[in-house]
Amino acid sequence: MTDRYTVVSADCHAGADLLDYKPYLEKKHHDDFDAWAATYVNPYEDLLADTADRNWNSRRRLRELEADGIVAEVVFPTPSRRSSPRPP
């Protein structure tokens, strides 16, 4: 075990899965959101593939880096109660 840590952080323009935004809306907007989401068509083909979450799925990205030997160990902190709501 080592006491040295490498922290990699990035600010990027990425989006989550469409339905993951719903919990962030006031409940009064949920029906409208559901109606809109049911008819939404993603215009970007690369975001329809199995790798569509590549920009915002931290666990996936870090597992890939770990598999390539770039990251030795991946540790995710436990979110505090004061954190923003996170979709399941």
C-alpha cells in the first residue's frame, strides 16, 4: 500500500443518459418530460452505440485505464448526504 495518490479530474461537455435528467426536474415537470423523452430522437449515431456513455461514466473510463496499466487502483468516494441527487 502506498500513501501517494494521483487524482485525475476533468471538466468536459458531456451528457448523461436522457432519462437520468428527470430526477433533477421539479415533479410538476415529470409528465411533460416523459412525453418529450418518448418522442426524442438522438441525432448523433455515436451516442447510440454501447460506448455512448464513454464521456460521463467514470467507473467505465477508470476500469479501462486500469486494464491498460495506466491506473493502478480505482477508489470511488461514498457520496455524502449533501450531494446532489444521483439517478440510480
